[in-house]
Amino acid sequence: MHDRAARCIRCPAHPAAADVPVLAAIRATPEVRARWRGGEDLAAEVVVDLADPEVRCLTVRHQDRIIGMIQGYSEEEPDYRHAGDEQSGQNAGLVDPPGRDSA
């Protein structure tokens, strides 16, 4: 495992009071919003994402601080079977952002 990835912890995201505001704030940053977009209530959108039974959400943490989220999904239809993931995160002032190695 690359050293930067070793500094990150991936754990299940929960619609907990602590996770939602932080994930909404990350989603509101210009770098993330440009790709993930979103409406006026990003916190509500995060709650919907975390509640989706077909998407596995993991928070990416660095030094016990949430710095991003990974969403994984799969299509089980035999003719279209595939899987993917999407990542959002922030540098948060880290000199060597570990989020790039989070997957």
C-alpha cells in the first residue's frame, strides 16, 4: 500500500449528525461542486445518497477528520453487469493530499 493511502481510513458513512454537515460542506467546495453539482440543500442530498440501498458510501478520513466520500455501485443485470465508484474530497490544506490514493 502506498504511504499516502496508509494515512487514510475508509469507513462506512452514516447519516449521523457529524457526517452530513461535513460531507455537505465538502460538496459545496468549488472543486467538488463543479463535478458533483447539486441543488440548494446539499445536506438533504447527502442524506438521500447515504440512504440509497444500492450505493455503498464510505467516508475518507485523515487524522480522524472527514476529507471526502467514496460511493460504490454495481449493476447486476447480466446483460449490463458493471461496477464503478465516484469520489469527492478536499485537500483541506494537506501538502500531499492522501485522498487521491483512497480507492
